[in-house]
Amino acid sequence: MDIETIFAVASFVSLVVSWFILPGTAKEARTTAPATQLQTETSAA
């Protein structure tokens, strides 16, 4: 596995984990995370 694949998998896992852990009151963080995530994965790919 190259570093880009590892990075993409790790960031995806962290995103999923944050979506499950974050409470419903943290909707700001929930909405910001996927947008930042998309940018990071696009630049990685």
C-alpha cells in the first residue's frame, strides 16, 4: 500500500468514527468534517 492509500483509509476511518462518536448537539462539527474530508481525499488522490 502506498502512502496515499494509507492516508485515504485512515482519514475515512477517522471520519466514520467521528460521525458515530459526536453527539447530535455537535452538528457544526458534523457538517464541517465531511467538507474538509472531501478536500483532503481529493488532494490525496
